[in-house]
Amino acid sequence: MTNGRIVSTSVQTEVETNSVLKDFLALIKIGIVNSNLITVFTGLFLAFQLTGKSFVQHIDILVFTLGGSALILAGSAALNNLIDRDIDPIMTRTKSRPTVTGRFNASAVLILALTFVVVGEVLLFLTSTAAGVWGLIGVFSYVVLYSMWSKRKHVSNTVVGSISGAIPPLIGWAAVEPSLGAGAWALFLIMFIWQPPHFYALAMRRTEEYRAANIPMLPVVKGFARTKKSMLGWVLLLFPLPFLLSDLGIGFIILATVLNAGWLYLALKGFKVKEDLKWATSMFIYSLNYMTILFVAMIIFSIFI
């Protein structure tokens, strides 16, 4: 009997630990942190490759940049969850967040988030002043310009939010080359323009939830037809951008153009489909694969230049 109680207590403790970890990862939006770290690393790596600096001799920059970026991303995400805890219960995909369920105390979340941001900024400033400043701009644009201001008031909230989403590669690049080269701004533009069609696809799938939460997403305010036209326009804007990274070679330009053409075909297909939500899901999945393939390709092609 005693052994049974010990085993039962052990299992209960393990379950509780896993639950807390799961809630913590949800609080900091670990998926968003990981995806943004890919773009930070890409900016960092390309800066090393294109400036001729030794990657191996500057491992400290790699550690400080990725560590600092991860912390400010996690801290900003936690602040976003804290700000949105009044509307998150309305939406299916956000109603189980720990800031909604009460698993994490609001004051504790605020202290944790601010600590992450401060420590993250210290690490970024250790690489370069420019990296630290871009980190601050990223936090401000996400927490203040997007979460606290535009998200609830303006249909352009997705575009405003795209500013913060495009800054991570600038942080990575600035850690190596503070002045930022043309390649850094190419990465910024790719990330900025990629986000609206990506998030509009998600918004189409969650239109009724956003409507219930009174969030003025484009599909809610303007409808699906207008959203499809906007998505098409943003996808078209991607076509010239690979040429800004011509240093990576013709192979990269061809690959990026093929990816753009695939997304354009899918966007045009949206005007003929009968099942809008199924099409929106396809657009969303394509956008994820697009960004992953494109940024991994940048790293690979930069090794052979």
C-alpha cells in the first residue's frame, strides 16, 4: 500500500510538472519564438558570410544573439498574453492559455516577462548597440504598436504587427554588422511582406472567433473577397525581393522565384474555389513551408558563395 502511494504521488508530481511546463511554453508562445529564431540566425549567418568574418571565432556573438533574442521574444509573447487575457477566452485556440485559466498569476507573468526582456536586451547589447536597439524597437512595435493599440482598433493591425515580425533578422545581422547591409533590409522586406498573406489566411479560418472578440481583422471587416485580393497583392510584392539577395547566386534567385510562383498560383486559385476555408488552410500551410524553405536555402546558398 505504501509503495502504491509513493508511485501514485510520483506520477501525480510528474503530471503536474509536465502541465506547468506546457503552460509555460504556451505563455511564451514557443512556436513563435522558435520560428523567429530561425530568421535571427539567418540574418546572423548571412552577415558573417557576406562580410567575410569568421563564424567560428565569434561563437560568443552567436550565443548572446540567439539567447537574447529568445528572451525578448518570450517576454514579448508573455506580455501579449497578459494584454489579451480579456479576449482570449472567446477564441478556441487561445482560451486554454495559462493567463486565461488562471494557472499563472498576472503579476507573476508581468515580472517574468519584463525580466526576460531586460536580460535579453543586456545580452543583445553585449553583441552591439545596434542589435540592442533593434531589439527594443521589436519589443515596442509588438507590445505597444500591435498588442496595445492597432490590434483592437484598426483593420491594418496585421500590417502593423508585421513590423515586429520583420525585425528579428535585423537583430541577427546587426549583431555582426551594426550598420546593416542591403541584405539585411532584403530579409526585413521578405519577412514584412510575407506576414499579411500568412496571417490573413489564418484570420479567414478564425473569422467568427475574431468577430466574437471584436477584433477588426480584414476578413471580418472587409469580407473574404477583399481579403483574397489583398493576399494576392502581397504575394506579388515578393517577386522582386530575391534579386536583392543576388550575392547568394542565381540558384537562390531561381528557387525563390519558383516558391513565389507557387504561392501566386495558389493565391489566384482562391478566386475560383468554392470552399474558402479549405483554400485558406492551403494558403496558410504553403506560407509556413515557403518561409522555412526560403530561409534554410539562404543559409545553404551563402555557404557556397
